Amino acid sequence: MAGSNSILMDFYHTMLKQYGPQHWWPGESPLEVMIGAVLTQNTNWTNVEKAIRNLKAANALDPWKLQRLDPARLAELIRPAGYFNIKAKRLKNLIQWFCQEYDGSMAALGKLSVDRLREELLSLNGIGRETADSIILYALEKPTFVIDTYTCRILVRHGCLDGENDYEEFKDYCQRNLPEDVVLYNEIHALFVQVGKAHCKPTPKCSGCPLEIFDHWIQP
């Protein structure tokens, strides 16, 4: 387990000082968070919120109701999230597994280890590593670090890793250099997203970035 003096902890404290707590993941229930993790693929959160409002308005935000819901109707409800036909299939795969294997119970699902959860989620068509880790961390509140484009870009540009590393290597680096803590994993990932959106874009805008003070910079 990492100590509190790693470069990632320095990043964390610096970002937190500038931005404050991010209060992730927005959602009224673990099921809503789990659904949101699928819907947010390749779109922004504003569109996901519209899709979730549609599901709530249709009284469909329930695992058994979602399982029975006609795929075309589900696709129409989640249309604001984009790629709605593909995402409807992915949601159906996830919900069918959740209902059939765990009786639609988050409590039953939460009894699984992180490794077992991740293995089962990754076996589902359309559930990739970022989505699986998001479900585990944010819906089930278990310690696994979520890697996304922003995190990779920040770590590469600050010389922590190089662009040749894959998802698992980025994940392993973060988990080796941070204490294993659900709240910390949640917060630092959310803060990386905030920095990525505001500053660490494909063309970086370093002025005003909280991480500008760190000199481990590699030009993009």
C-alpha cells in the first residue's frame, strides 16, 4: 500500500485545494449509478441526465422493469445519451445478468470481491474496463481505480508513465501509489476529470492549472 507522500497524493491535495470535493457519482441509487456508467460512454453527463430522467418518468428505473422493457422502447427512452440502440443492448445485457445471477439485489452483488465483480462485468458484451471499474467504485463502493482519457493524459504529460502503457498499467500505477481507499479513489478520479476538461485538453491550457506547479512535464 502506498504511503501519503506519493506524487499522486501531491496531485490530489493540490487539485482538491483548488476545486474542492466533486461529490461524484451523481445518482439517487446504486442502480442509477450503474445505469449511468453505461449511458455515459461516448457522451457527456448532461445527456445522460436527460436519459435517466426519461427512465424515471417512465417508471422504468427498476431492474425487473428494465429486464421486461421492450428493447425498442428502452432505446427510445435513452435516446438523449446517443448510440441509443447500442446502449440499449448493453444495458439489457447488464440488467439481465444482474437479475438472473443476483436477483436484482445490490446487496447480493456487493458480497463479491472486486476481482470477481470485475471478471463477471468484463464478461458482459459492451462492458469495458472503464465502465466495469466505474460500476465497482461508484455503485458498489469498492476500491478499484477508474482510468479514463483525462487520467492517462495527465499522468503521461507529468512523466509518471508513457503513452505506450495500457489501461491495466495505468490502473496498477495509481493503485500502487495511492492508499486503498474508496473515497480517495472516487475523489481523485473526479478531480482528474475536472483538470482534464478545464486544462489538460489535446492542446493543453496550462495557465491556471493546479498541476502547473509540478515540473515533471513531457510535451504532448
